[in-house]
Amino acid sequence: MTNAIKAEFRKFFTTRMWWGLAIAMFVAGAGLAVLFGFLFTQAPDPSAAPGQGVPTGTPEQVANSVYTSGLSIGYLLTLTIGVMQIGSEYRHKTITSTFLGTPKRAKVMGAKVIALLGIGAIYGLISLAGSIIAGAIVLNARGFAPFPTSGVFRTLALSLLVLGLWALIGLGAGILIPNQVAALLISVGVAWIVEPLAGFGLSFWDWGRDHIVQYLPSAATQAMVNGVNQGGENAVTPLAWWAGALVLAAYAAVLAGFGSWRTIRSDIS
């Protein structure tokens, strides 16, 4: 298993794509931390109508939102990595040699899962490096404590798990949609456009807001980081951080698990 995991890491880190994505993660984390740092530390407008003022929260929630603002870009990138980790093998016909080198397919898929969790954590550290450096400077300059409670450190750790789980969701999508280009377009389109729009529409329906929206992947992600609630008067009551983690882990387990089972059982041409 160790050699199989090393092979999966080597497949990814011997390409030029990894450092391009690393730069994007760092820049996105720093840039969004500055943007949201200024946004969430503005004084509320007393003349604004309810639900239309500056989003507010506890000092811990403000710090969490600033430091994890890069996740909105980060999980799309790790989702893409997950799709490509298996999709590129099918596209370039290297999946046959992979299974010939390691005949036990379950070991190969287990190595991919472990490697993707590790890759997600690595990119999470890169994103946090940018967001913490830039965000702490902004928060301190605006009179806010950069680390008001120990809960901020828990959120930072959970953000690493978030990116790893989204990479596993991408792995499942890459297996279930055989064409790599189609898998990328569909998975990113659903995560970035379809699912947020569906959540926004359901938030106007009481039953949908209370029983559906909070269990969507993006809502579970936000629950894990315990940030500022930006939903206004139609805001969704978030799950507890541990419940959000279980929901997102369930999505990853179902997609990656079913995809791995399909790969183990199907013929490879």
C-alpha cells in the first residue's frame, strides 16, 4: 500500500499543474481574506433595513470567515484535482498499466483516496498560509483580535479536511462520468452554479430551508467553518460543525466509495 500511495503522489507532483494550482490557492486565500476582512469589520449601518446591512457575527465567526474565505475557490480546485486524478488515467489509457503494476484494484483505489486526502491537506495549508498572513494583518489593523478564541484553530484544521473531502467527491465524479472533460464541466458546474442556485431558491421555501438546504455540500462546508451568516432574513440555520463534517464526509464516502466499487468490478480496456 505504501508504494501505491507514493505512486499516486508522484503522479501528481511530477506535473507542472501542481505548483500552478498552489500559486492560485495562495493568491486566492490572501486576496479573499483581505476583501472579506474589510467587509466583515465595517461598522453596521443603523439606517439599513433588516437583512440588508453589513453581515455581522461574533469575533470568532469574523476571524473564521476571513481565514476560510479562500475555500470558495479552494474546494473547486481540489474537486478538479479529484476528477483529474482518475479521469486523466482513463483519458490517456494509463489505467491499464496502473492495474498491471498493482493487480489488486482495491489497493490502487485506497491509495488514491489517501493521496487525495493528503493533497487536499497540502493545498489547504497553502491557502491558509496566504489567508492567515493577509487576514491577520487586516483584522489587527481594524481593531479585531486575529485569534479571539481557540475555536479558530479548530476551524483552520477542519478547512484542511474540507478540501480533502471535496477532492474525494471529485474522484467519484471522475469515475462515474467517463469523459474527463465532461466530468470537469459537470462537477464544477454543479458545485459552483447549480447547487448554490438551488440552495438560494429553496431558501425561500420554509420546508426546503429547514430540511434540505442545510444538508447540501456547500452548506455543510460553511457549517464546518462556523463563519458569519450572510443569508439575511432568509438565512439557513447551519448545522453544528461536527454535523456538517459528517454530511460532507457522507457525500465523499458515497461518491468515492461507489466509484471505487465500480472501478474494481468493471472491465478495463
